[in-house]
Amino acid sequence: MTAVDLACAIPNNVGLAEKPGLRKSLEWFDVEFRKWWFDCGPAGVRDSEAYLRTPVGVDAGGWAQYGFVPLSQYRWGVFQAPAKPGRVALFGAIAGQPVWHALPAEHRDYIRKLLITQGDTEPGSVEQSRHLALTAPSLYDLRNLLQFSVEEGRHLWAMVHLLLDHFGDAGRGDAEALLARRSGSAGNPRILDAFNNPLQDWLSYFIWCFLADRDGKYQLLSVSESAFDPLARSTQFMLTEEAHHMFIGEDGLRRVIQRTIDLMREYDTDDVAPYGGINLATMQRFLNFWAPRIYDLFGSDESARAADAFFAGIKSRVHESNYDEHVRLEGMVTVERCAPGGGEYAAVQVPMQDALNGVMRQAYLHEVTMLMSRWNKLLARAGIAVELRLPSQRFNRRFGVYADRRFSPEGDPVDEATFETRRGEWLPTAADRAHLRAVQQPVRAPGTLAGWLVPPARGINNMPALDFEYVRF
Ligand SMILES: [Fe+2]
Ligand SMILES: [Fe+2]
């Protein structure tokens, strides 16, 4: 097991003890980061302690230990997956050549931008969700939110570590800017649009973790086999933490759906709102709201930049090592294009190298659809003839070939008047939001749970699911 230096003020396994310059830069960042955490971290729990997992190693088994940590004294640290001696580049024009430990000059701009863009999402998601600590449905859920928040913080640390280590003063300026931008700010927003939408309710938070953290997984996977070895190893470690974030979303939504099913059967009605539940139609509208924001994160299906990054050996397909061929990108991919002048959309076959973003987006959709089919099986087994669905790729997009055109959630073109008439059917209404506010009252006593979801099947680290004080105020 690769040991972590826990004695250092900044826990790490990147050899900070032998790198005084980098260590000093990270100590500067620690001070600045804590100011940001104080202002933008989870609200109302600043002086609490929570039952959190903390990395103590970086190997697949036994990398974390659990215990109570005062949030004000949390130590984020810098962790990378262990180096693989003799590792060679897997893909692109440099396949088979030794990987880079220092950054080639010709790729500096691209990688710097990649680190900044990835880094910016991490504090963005903490800022988006910071008020949810005040309305958590149980101590278990609050603890998960806090775990999520500290880990997103650590992912920012990972990107800042690479910026400081490889980009000197410029990297320090980038780190400052990462702490200065704010989710939803008019003057200095987060870079990617999705991260500027506040998560005002727990239903949105669960959908966010289910969809957006899974996008995060795909983005991280695409550089986890990069020829830039420090980036590959940093993202490999980040992925170990990301799994729990996706679990929060997937299992959270399952618990909400199960509660709704129980209430629908108990009261023999589709409208469980009067009984404190969340209607399936409301859930569908929130899925319709968030999914297009996440689709936008994948960029245009057809992208010359994505091809350049692949051939340079920097960014691959997801699970590149599972493909047979890593150099030429053989094969064709189906994408949709709009006829010039804004006419009809048509499916066209293009060489894979021209549509790598589309390849990633399609793999992502396949995974999400498969996971959602489990919820639909729960509904079918309960005799409920409703399915939860992802909206069409065309629906309500802000970027790409579908932006500025109106479609139904099924993907049929509609005019503006129709869209506005049916908006309340397709997207969250003021009544939906008011209902969520009304039912999502904080529940903070051990052994208790809000009425709009069922308990988790098991607790954290073999502790009781509900009857345990995961957070001490
Ligand atoms: Fe993250
Ligand atoms: Fe995450």
C-alpha cells in the first residue's frame, strides 16, 4: 500500500517533504482555500463534526479510514494513484512511447485549460449545494452531503496541485481565480453553465449527483489513461471518491421513488403530495430540467479539439484500454446535424475521430438509461404504469446543434407558443418548488427521517442507517 504522509500539515503522497517550493505554494493555497470554505462551504454546520472517511492510502483496498472530524479542522491534502514503473502511452500518435512526467511545451496551453475547467467544477458544485445542509432529511443524508463537499474540495486541491507544480506563477494566478469565481455570480460565474444553477432542494441534489457526478466520472476517465502521468494518477484517485457521489444520487432517487410508490399504494392515488410525498410527474419535470444542463457539459458531438487531444495522447475514449485499437480511431459514429439555414435535423455517419464527444455522450446515456430502468422495474412491479425517462437530447438545450430551437421532451419540434403552453407540464413549476420547500424540512435527531423518502438499506461503514449520530452539532 502506498503510504500517505499524514505528519505533513498537508497530508499527501506526492513527496511534499522533498519539494519545499511546491509545499510552500500549497501552504499558501491552504490558507486561501479555507477562507473560501468558510464563505462557500456547507452552511450552518461550520462548527459541527461529522463521521467522514479520510484517505490514508491510495490503493484500491483500505485507502480510507472513518471517524469523527471537526469540519473546521478538515485536512484536504493531495493524493495520486501509485506510479506504474515503465508505463508507456496507450493511445494516439505517441502510443508505446514513455509517458510524460514533465509537460511538453506544445501541450501546455491545452492542459492548463483542461485543469482549470475541471478544477472549476469542483468548488462550483459545493457552492451550488451549500444551503442544503439546512434541510437534510436525516443525519445520514447530511453526512453524505458533507462527505461530498469535502471531497469536491479535495478534487479542487488535486487540480491546483498540478497547476502549481507545472505552471509556476501562472498556475498560482489560476488557483486564485478558481477560488474567486462563484456559482451563479453575474460578474464572475463558474466556467461551465451547469455549475451556475443553484441546487435549492434535495431532489435536485440527488439528480445532480446521479447525472452530473456521472458526467464527472466520464470526464475523469477520459484523462485517467493520459500520457501526462501526473494527470492520469491524480484523476485515478479522484475516481475512487467519485463513486460515492454517484451512489448518493442513485440511491437517493431510489429512496424517493420507493416512498412515492408506498404512498401511491397506501392511498390509491397518483397525487401523493397531500401525504408528504413527491409525485412522479414532479420528479420527471426535475429530470427534464437538469438533464439538458448535463448534456451540455459533453460539448458538441463533433469536435476537432477532441480529436487533437486524442492523437496527442492526452484525452482518450472512456475505458480506452478496453478498445482493440488505440491509434487510428477506426469506425463510424452516428451524429445529428442540422441542415444549413436551420432546417430539419438528420442522422449522419461520421468517422469516429470527428465525433469523440459524441462517443462519450452516447456511452454515458447508455449507462444512465440502464440505471433508470431499475427504477422503472420498481414501478412496474408495484403495478404503476409510469416510467421515468431522460428527456431527448434535443430538449431545452443551451449549447450545440439544438440550442435556440424548441422541442418536446420526446424530441419533436414544437413552436415557441406550444413550448410556453406546455412548459408547466414539462419543466418544474412554482407549485413543484413550493411543495419541495414545504416537505423538505430538516430532520436532525438520530433514528428519524423525513417523510418523502425511505431509509437507506444500510449505514456508512457498517454503522446503523438512521440510529447513529453521523453529525454532531
Ligand atoms: Fe469532483
Ligand atoms: Fe463528485
